[in-house]
Amino acid sequence: MKKKTFNLAIVGLGNIGSYFYKHLTYNKDQIEKKTNTNINIKYLSARNKSKKRKISIPKSKWIKNYLDVTKKKDVDIIIELIGGSEGPAKKLVFNGIKNRKHIVTANKSLISKYGNELSKLAESNKVNLEFEAAVAGGVPIIRVLKEGLITNKINKIYGILNGTSNYILSKMSESKLNFNEVLLNAKKLGYAESNPKSDLNGEDAKSKIQILSSLAFNCFINKSDINVEGIQSVDQIDIQNAKTLGYKIKHLAIAELKENKLIQSVHTCMIKKNSYIANINGVLNAVIIEGKPIGNYTMQGEGAGPGPTTSALISDICSILRGNIKLPFTIADKNRKKIKTMNFSQQYFSSYIRLDVLDKAGVLSGITKILSKNHISVKRLIQNQFRSKKFASIIIISHQSKNSNITKAISELSNKKFIINKPKFFRIEV
Amino acid sequence: MKKKTFNLAIVGLGNIGSYFYKHLTYNKDQIEKKTNTNINIKYLSARNKSKKRKISIPKSKWIKNYLDVTKKKDVDIIIELIGGSEGPAKKLVFNGIKNRKHIVTANKSLISKYGNELSKLAESNKVNLEFEAAVAGGVPIIRVLKEGLITNKINKIYGILNGTSNYILSKMSESKLNFNEVLLNAKKLGYAESNPKSDLNGEDAKSKIQILSSLAFNCFINKSDINVEGIQSVDQIDIQNAKTLGYKIKHLAIAELKENKLIQSVHTCMIKKNSYIANINGVLNAVIIEGKPIGNYTMQGEGAGPGPTTSALISDICSILRGNIKLPFTIADKNRKKIKTMNFSQQYFSSYIRLDVLDKAGVLSGITKILSKNHISVKRLIQNQFRSKKFASIIIISHQSKNSNITKAISELSNKKFIINKPKFFRIEV
């Protein structure tokens, strides 16, 4: 069998791109052996050639205008490592596919936003669009969903998909430091970006669960009715309360089918401290799948960083090198389902509510009145006096109540004069 | 693109085979959609046609002589579900490949014994030989090693690969029942076969770790120098002692590279009770991989049973339906390494040793003399009197000592008159 030669162009040479280029160069032989092909890293491009990097860019490979790689005849595969759902990354990937280049990308925002269009375009142009690195780098979850668990009927997929958030919550739990102290530390150690907004507010995990649920349920990526909450509201006192109550606080991304409707949510919650997911600590990611016939299946690994991302990128490249065209979401565009969503506000949860209040007569009855009006019944209530004795903290564990009722009650409570801090509430997942 | 048609023959219709046939029939549409092919379940064969089954076998599909499916022109893929490394399964798979049929098998004994020969044969006949279902059914570890982690440099792969053993150890830990009571119960519940010998003595896990290490280290399946121990020697008192010492007792399969040499072992050991692997309970399987660039990566799921096995078989079939020929061990026979092994007896371990002794003067010095002679130094020693007061149980935690020295010391101790029961020892894994 004659060996085919594939020419690769890498666009984006930041932290990830540089590491990836180095690893690819170093492991060229092994990849060629395992795929029975020849590969050339033909072109490299990035915004700024002279930026300080751990690699040196050979003159012969440098392309000034990154979009040129989409037009060159001697490019077969483009590896997009620019990032962002708009601008250069979007242009590169759309143009690349139109010009019949295979695409490998680590770009979760791009895929979650334009994955439906890109997938259709790739299908009609008969090229591959691979994005293993976009979700949980060190956990080959995309390939497992597309190949290992093909034809399993999955009814729920959830997990910890943002390493930064999980690192911060784990550290708060270990160290008793507060949110801002831990965040500062995480930045120093490289576990949080200088602008960690999309990690902390849930947006990053949201992109990832959208991609996963689309693969798990064979439907189009669904952007409506997603509940997105981050970890910014978690105080050290909530971490401590969770411990006392037998829980841990974790930030989960959840996609689930109920009555054939899709529910997607990203939120911070309390979860039994002995459960599997409660014990995923540090920057680790974990994914749990409930399906038939496989039963419960879980994977964990490092979610981000140059090493895990590179592992995912190489696996995508090898899949392309092996030769056949695979549909980006395993099924043809015409077979992907338009799934209906179920509004998250209609879901039922048991909740943890923390209210810091003035310690005076009538407060407790004021609270219970609002709860009762909103059909929230109390399972457990603990009142702790502050050191100053003028204030108290009231912790309520509610029975299962409708999400919209809880948020309404919280909002009503917020306006009461006896409430001295913004009320906190976290759902309890089982 | 015109759809290709693939004809399938299933041989072996026991518990697994029947479930698989039913699932495949039911999910035919979805598989065809996801692979853009047509599939026909053309032939079925088994030892006994009239055996009571949950499925009915259509007359038109029945083949009396199972070997006929290897000769029929209208068979593309043979699914071997007979089991066993010799006899019919071996004949079917060898003949099938020689006659250019793709093979999908769940047969770990066959692959661990003849995988090297079969793989070479499949390569020269340009057919696929897939065996995802042979190791940890509900954990798609084979595909992850072959595709998701391709070109990772793995230096260790280990885990819990025998669901029956793990179920028994977990139940002993929960219930305080002894080995035989739990085993009886496991048989009743279907978690242990009526003849569970190969599950309990480590042979089953041995086959699986041989297959995994061959894939992880890109070498031929290696049959020499494997240490194989089962769980039969675990007493309830050891489970209790482990708890007191902060450990859990688990049966692990381990393959590791040291100085470019391969170490393979299957043994019962103590492991820190808070570690990930110590908390894999019941019939679950788990695999941990240490590699570069991926870091630490773990997977867990149900290891056996009709559902998980079927999930694995279908994923193998889909991989074949997608059309390209893949090498069974990802690299060509000529590129697979002949790896040297390191003798397990030369490895160093900290150990737990339990000696039931006559409670009289001189015993302790008799024990420590033998340990010292064999270069085993004691880290911790606990003596508990039996209720009868004539006997005592001595627990020793040793510092790191050479495996051969420990086994020699244990054997010398066994011959001492003051030892009243067979001495127990378990390695402590870190």
C-alpha cells in the first residue's frame, strides 16, 4: 500500500500552539508509523511572528497572512489554535472547509456557536472537522461518544468541565481561604487566566456541555433555555456549611433528557461528599454518562493545558490521517434532531439557602411566610448567631421545590430589611 | 455516495450473544445512519439450536456447522462469542481471517494467547480484528488507547479488571461476611459464574492486562515473567486490619515500564483508603493511565455483563462499517517491539504480613530473626491477643523490601512450629 502524504498548517502559536508544534515534530515518526502516512508540518502562522516563544519558527514555514493557508494547494489539514468564536478563528475555519481543507480545532466557543453550520458545510465539502480538544482535553470524551459508545441510548451526561472553577472550589475547601485569595493564587500558578471571567461565570462550561449534549442525544447544538451560573457567589462559609451538612460544593454542567425534552444547565451545587463527582479535585475534569446498554460510565483527567490539549489534537489528526471522512457529529445533517427544550425554571430541586439576618423577633416568621407563599417547604433549618450577637445566619434546606418558586422567594427575601447580605442559594444534586 | 452492504454472522448465542443479537436487531437503523451502510444479520450459529433462549432464531439464518460462516461469500463480518482460547473459538477466528472475514470478538483468552499471530494474519489478509469487548466491556479502553491517546508515551497502566473479584472484596468490606459466604451470594446474584476459578485466581485479569500493556507500550503481547495472584487468600480479619491501618484491599492488574523493561503483575494489595482506586466498588472496573503529554487519566464503568459487552461489540462493528482497515494493535507487525521483562521477584514493596502464632516467650524474637536474615526491616508491628489468650495475631508493616526476600521469609515462617495458620502477606501499593 503506497503511503499518502499529508501537509499540515498550524495557525495560532501561543502557549498551546507552541507546545503542540514541538510535540508533533518530536513524535512525527510514531504518528507516521501508526497511520501509515507521511506528514509534513508545512506552514505556521500566528498574529505576531516575533513574540517570545519556546520554539523557533523556521523561515520556510512562516505564513504572514493566516488566511492564505486556506487557499494553498499544498495544505490538507489546518489546525486552528487561535480561539474565540468570531474574527480570525471563524474566518479561518469557514474558509478552510469551503476550500476543502480538513480542520482540527480546540475552539469550544466556535464549535458551540457555529458547530451546526460548520458541520453541514464539512459534510457537503466532504472534509473532516474534528474538535476533541474543545472539551476536556485530557479526557477523550468526544471520540468516546462518537465511537466507543456509538448507539448507546444516553439519557444524561454531566460532569465537571471547567478546571479553573474546580481548582478554586477545591482550594477553598482545603485551605479555608476566601474566593478572591484563592483566585489570586490560581492566577499566579497558571490555573486561572489573567482574565478568568468566562471560566468563573459558567460560559466556558456552557459551550462544552452544548457540544456534548449534541453528540450524546444526536441533536443539533441547542442554544436556548440554558441555565448558566458560575462560582462567584460561593463564600467560604458556604463551603464550611456544606461540610457540616455532608456535602461538597461543585460546579457542574448537566444535560439531560426528560420526556424527550432537553434540559441543559451549568450551575454550582451541593452534592453528597462521598459521591464520585464530589471527590474530583483540583484542575481535573470528569464526565459521567448514563446510558443503555452501557450503564453508568465515567472518565476523569486533566481538562486543559498544553499536554492534554495536544494529546487530543494529535488523536484528531490521526483520525484524519487514517483516511476516511467522518461526519463531525457522526450523523448527517438531515438526520440530526431538532430537540425541544424544557425550561429550567420548571425543574424541581431541594436547595440550600443561606440568609444573613438581623437577630430580632419576627425575622423567622417573616422568612417562613415568604417561603410558604412560594410553596417551599422546609426540611431542615439551622440558626447560628454571629459573634457580634446582633446578627445571625439562617441555613435552610428545602424539600423539592420548583426552581422558579425558589428564585422568586430569594428575590422577595432580598428586599426585606432584616436581610443584611445578599441571600445565597445552591441546588442540591442527587 | 452509494451505501455499502455488510453481512454479519454471529457465532455463540449464550447470555451475551442473545442480548447482543436482540440489541443489534433493535438498533439496526441507527447504526446504518451513523455509518452510512446497510447491515444484514445474515447467519446465526451456536452449539445447541434448541437451548432455551430469550430470543427465537429465524430458520433462514441458522447455520448448523459454525465453521461454514468462514467460507460463505455472503459473510463480511464474523462476531465470535463462543469463548475460550482453544477449540471452536480459535478455529473460527483463524479460519475467518484466512478467508478474509473481519472479526469482532469478546474473547480475552484467545486474544491474550494468540493475539500476536492473529494480528499478523489479519494484517496480511487486510481485514479488521477488533476486541474492545475483551477488556472491561463498559469502558472503551481499547479504542481510547488505539485512538484517543495515540502517540501518548505511556509508562504505566493499571486498574481493577475483574468485576467478580472486586465485588467480593467490596462486599467483604461492607458486610463483615467471610470469603465463602460472599462468594455464595455473588453466585446467586449472577456476579460470579458457577465456576469462578479464573476470576478468583487472577487468570482473567492477567489476560486483560497483557492485552492492555501490549497496546500501551506498542509491543507484542508478552507472556513471560507475569506474577499472577488471586483473591482467595483474603480473610475478613485482613479486611478489618486494612481499615484500621487506613487501607483498603483491592485486586489490581498492573503493567509498567521500568528502565525500558516491562513488569506485569496481577495481585491483591492494600491501597490508601482515600485513593481513587480504593473507592471503585462492586462490579465496577477502572483503568488508570499515566502518560505524556496527557498526565493521569482514568476511566471507570461496568466491566462485564450483556449490556456493557454489547456496547463494546457494536462500537467495534461500527469501526469496521466505516470502511478502512485498521491494524489490530495500531502498528504493523514489523514495528511492534519485542520488549524485555523485568522479573517481578526483584521488585521492592512495603508489605503487610499477618502471622497467627502461639502466644509464648521467644516467638517474637523467632519472627524478627527470620525477617532480619532476609533483609526485611519492620516499620510497624501490632500484636493482638486472640480471645482464647493462647494465641495471638501479629501484624507487621515492612519497609520497602525485595519481593523475593519477602516470599522467602514467609515460606521460612510457614515452617515454624509457633505459626498456627498459613501466614498472609499483601503488598502495599502507593
